[in-house]
Amino acid sequence: MTSPRLGAIEAGATKVICLVGSDPDHIVRQVRIPTGDPADTLGQILTFFQEQVAADGPLDAIGIASFGPLELRRSHPRYGFITTNPRPDWSDLDLVGPIQSALNVPVEFDTDVNGAALGEGRWGAARGLDTFAYMTVGTGIGVGAVIDRRVLHGLGHPEIGHISVTRQPGDDFPGDCRFHADCLEGMAGGAAIAARWGRPAEQLDGDELQEAVALEAAYLAAGLRDLVYTIAPQRIVIGGSVAALPGLVPLVRTKLAETMAGYHRLSEHGADDFIVPAALGPLAGPAGALVLADYASQPNRGTSAAHWAR
């Protein structure tokens, strides 16, 4: 059976990755586009795919994993839109419509973190699991949750990066979220680290690095406790640039045990494979967009935006 020829778009606040392929090991073409003016960025996206179609033939479908918030309800008149984005120029923007119209292929659409969760579920660190979560800790914090092999959707999509967390003792940093100040993202996202220390996480060293990792682990563990108690994941995968800080993931495991305080803490929660780094690295989002495209290419797919992880 011939593999489908799929297009994938991971749209982020700083860059857009577009590729053509069938899975992470079979990528035919790939391009990185800076996220600038929406019209110009969309134009470059369309040009890339139109050139691939002209050179090698039509695509079966395209998957889009985008920064948001997004309108994912198919029955809503603004389905396919980026809604109240922190970048005002990208707010209230129709992302799906122009791509679907110009390329005339089925398009499936979801958040970037849901896409990354799907990618890790099919090819990465959550492969073989039914219920898991993917947390990205980069400029901001987002979580994609897969429950019984389906992405968690409801009235909208979860925004777990904006849950409240208990302020750590002695921490007087006001928080960096322009909506909620000291939510999880406002206290532990990459932008918060840069605001707190005056430079990005990857430039910290010495005592400042140790203190930053300790604070980061405490706040992430507080957020993950809520996740453990609400969706009971079999595994939590952590990706994003901040997750690469030395010693962070093992310390998050330790801090999670402390914050659970013995309540309904299963033996699996303390295992080394309960909280793990992302296996696909920066390819998790684009790989997830390929999963979305694969779903869109199925002739008998349902009309709901529920996707399988494997």
C-alpha cells in the first residue's frame, strides 16, 4: 500500500515549519518560515506547498498544528480561526480557510501542543499508551492531553498553561502572563524566566541556573499535580527549550512526589518513565501535524475533531 503524500504545518509564535512527507523518517521537503506579518507568512506557506505540488504532484491532505487559542468547533462559523492570540496581529485570523481554498485538499486543524502530543503518541515517548499528556515549556507553557487515544476537546481546547499555581515561598516575582500574571505560564514559561533573570534560560549559569531550575521544577510540579489528579495520565512527556535545562526533568519528578504529599500517589508516579523528555524533540509538532493530515486523508473519518494517537 502506497503511503499518503501529506503536508504538515506547525505554526508557532516565532516560526512556522512546513513539510511534505508521511512520517518523521520520510520527510521529502521542509522549510522554516519566520512568523511575521500574517498575510506575508500565509503567502510563503502557500508558495511552499504550491511549489511541492507543481514539482511532485498533489497532496492527499494537510495537517495544521497551530499556536492559539483556536476555534476548533466545526459547527462554529469561525472554525479554523486563531482567536485571542497574544500577538494582536494574529488574533481573529482565518488560518484554515485560505490554505484549504488555495490548495483544495482536506485540512485538519488543532493546537500545536495537541499536535505534539499526537506525534509523541504515534512515534515518540508515549507510543503504545492510551492516556497521556504532553507539556511544552518554551516561551509559554501548553499541554496537550490524549485520553483513551483521543485528543481532549470540549467547548474549546484545554489551556492548562494558564491554571493557577501556589506561589513558592519567598518568590515575589509578579508573573509574566499578560492575562493572568502569576499563572503557571506566567511563573514558569521561558518568557517568565527571561523577565525574572534578565536573560533567557539558556544563558543562565552558576548559582542563578541552579536557583532557576529549582523554581522551575517546583512550579511545573505544581501544575503537573493538577494534571495527574484530573486526567490520570499513564505518562507525561515534557518538551520545549526550557525542558532542556540540566537536571530539570529528574527534579520535577522529585518535586511532584513532594507536592502530591502521599495522596493517591501510585508506584508508577515515582518511576523514571512517568515523566520523560520528548523523544522527537523539535520535530514533535510537525510530526503531530502529519498525524492530523493522515486523519484528514481518511475517506471514512468522522466529522468531529477527535484524533487517534497511534
